[in-house]
Amino acid sequence: MDSLSRGLKWLVLTSVLVVSAAGCIGVSPEQQLANELGPDPGPYSRGPLHRAGFPCTNCHGDLWWQDHPTFELAGTVYKTPTDDSGSHGSQVIIEDAKGQKITAQTNAVGNFFLLQNGMSVGRGGGGGGNDGSTVITAGLTFPLRVSVKTGAVEQKMRGLIWRERSCANCHNKQLGAASNGRVFAAENSP
Ligand code: HEC
Ligand code: HEC
């Protein structure tokens, strides 16, 4: 056996060992996905204001292992596509494939999230009595049509959302192939 294939064999063996060791300490694929997002750089404790701009449902999804509500849809609206200031009190207007219309309100950091009927959040509000949550009675039927409204300015997303539940998995500060910039709706009036 030449040294290259011996090296490869060793590599395969150790990878198998690493994978099974991770299995032993019980890191589920969902928890792995959550861990990959890294720590929250923001100042808020876990609740409606934390992790603005992150893909909320990577953690708060159906497969989440912790005891708290899962979100049907969630995201963060900004004042402009490239800055870090969240837009408070913007409306996110959603229409699903069955014609169900929902209007969500963003909280103090620009976050919004839809909760299934019967779910509620246990933690403090996001200011002005609006914590960014909206309870919906029926689950969403994809695809979805969405737009964002700040004051009188409405920005429509032309395409449909086919399955993704976090705006941030497509909308990110870094513009590029994997991102369309932040979700925003800028008010033109001074
Ligand atoms: C990396 C994983 C992760 C991401 C991403 C994440 N969260 Fe959380 N969130 C948590 C954890 C962990 C808790 C605390 C859960 C607990 O105490 O049971 C939490 C708690 C919350 C709570 C309080 C729930 C309750 O009932 O107490 C809200 C509301 C919340 N997050 C909203 C959001 C929003 C909105 C986003 C996206 C902008 C988001 N989270 C992104 C992990 C995450
Ligand atoms: C699967 C990827 C994807 C997801 C998920 C997604 N978007 Fe989009 N979004 C796009 C793309 C691509 C565009 C640009 C083309 C268009 O308008 O369809 C866009 C454009 C937009 C625009 C118009 C921006 C402008 O410059 O006029 C708004 C507003 C918007 N999205 C809001 C949202 C909101 C709110 C969510 C979450 C509820 C969301 N998007 C989720 C891909 C996505």
C-alpha cells in the first residue's frame, strides 16, 4: 500500500470515529445546525429581541429540542438593506396558498414571528406592548406571497416563498449569490 492510500484509509477511519463520538454525546442534527450559527452578538437575553437578523427557525423550528414555541415563519426587517438598525412597527404582510392573510408587526429590533394557535412566549415583550409575535389559527400553506410596509411605503417580494420559514436564510447583510440583502422598507419622507 502506498503512503497516499494509507493516509486516506487513516482519514476515513478517524472521520468515522469522530462522527460516532458526536453521536454518543447526543448532538442532534438540529442542535448541530443551531450551534453552527455561533453565539448571539447582541445585548438581549433569550426572548423576542434576541438574535436579530438570524434565521430564527433554524432553532425555533419543528425539530427544536427545547421546550418552547416553534415558529411558522420569522424574520427581521431593517431600515435599509445594508445597515444594522431594525425597523420597529413595520408590517409584514403574508398571503398563503389558501388565501389566508396575516399581518405581523415588527418589534423594537425589527423581529417578527408567527406562532401556531395555542402557543405563546413566556418572556418579556419587545416594547410598546408589541413583542413581534402574531398567533395564527391555521398553519401556513406554501407557497407564500409577502410584502413589507413601513408607514406608507410598501416593498413587495416578486417571487414566492416555496418552503423556507426564515427570511434570513435568503436575506442577509452580505449581498451575493446566496443573499438579497436585508429585508427592508424605507420610508421616503424625512
Ligand atoms: C441559535 C439558536 C437560536 C436562534 C437562531 C434564535 N433563537 Fe430564540 N431562543 C433560542 C433559545 C435557546 C431560547 C431559550 C429557550 C428556552 O429557554 O426554552 C430562545 C428563546 C426565544 C424566545 C422566548 C421563548 C419563550 O417562550 O420563552 C423568543 C420569543 C425567541 N427566542 C425569538 C427568536 C427570534 C424572533 C429569532 C430570530 C430573529 C430567534 N429567536 C432566533 C435559540 C435561538
Ligand atoms: C427562498 C429565498 C427567500 C426567502 C425565504 C425570502 N425571500 Fe424575500 N426575496 C428573495 C429574492 C430572490 C428577492 C428579489 C426578487 C424578488 O423580489 O422576488 C426577494 C425580495 C424581497 C423583497 C423586495 C425587496 C426589494 O428590493 O424590493 C421583500 C420586501 C422581501 N423579499 C421580503 C421577504 C420577507 C419578509 C421574507 C420572510 C417572510 C422573505 N422575503 C423571505 C428571496 C427570498
